[in-house]
Amino acid sequence: MSEPIPVFVNDRAVWLPAGALARTAVELSDPALGEQLLAGSAYLTDGRGIRLPPDSPVFSGAILRVVVSARQAAEAADADA
């Protein structure tokens, strides 16, 4: 069995098995953010600000940022309509 690896989500470190998914790191770090990510009201970037899919595998020392979007989903009603 391999040793757990550190992954950093926003300001928190979580320890996961190598090859775990980014969404798993978010869910362990902050369950509420994990729900927002799965609902589409948040998205992930790496430490450089490049957008990542939630099912990206993580690696030791990975830095993930969860960005919560205030924008409505495309199918939501437009307030100006």
C-alpha cells in the first residue's frame, strides 16, 4: 500500500492516496465546497489559475483552488428578461 500524499485545497492540506481525484480532495477539505463543485456553482483551478476538471487525478503537493461563481447557470431565468 502506498503512502498518502499531501494535496492543498485553498488553505487546507488533506492527505489522499496517490491517484485520487481532485473532487475527492475538495470533498474531504470542505464538504460544502464539494457540494458546490458537484452542483456546478464552483470550479477548480490549479495553483497557476488554470481550470481543472473535478475528475483530474492529484499528485503529491498539488495545489487546488475552489472558485465559487456568483453567476447563474445558463438555464436559470434572466432577471432582465
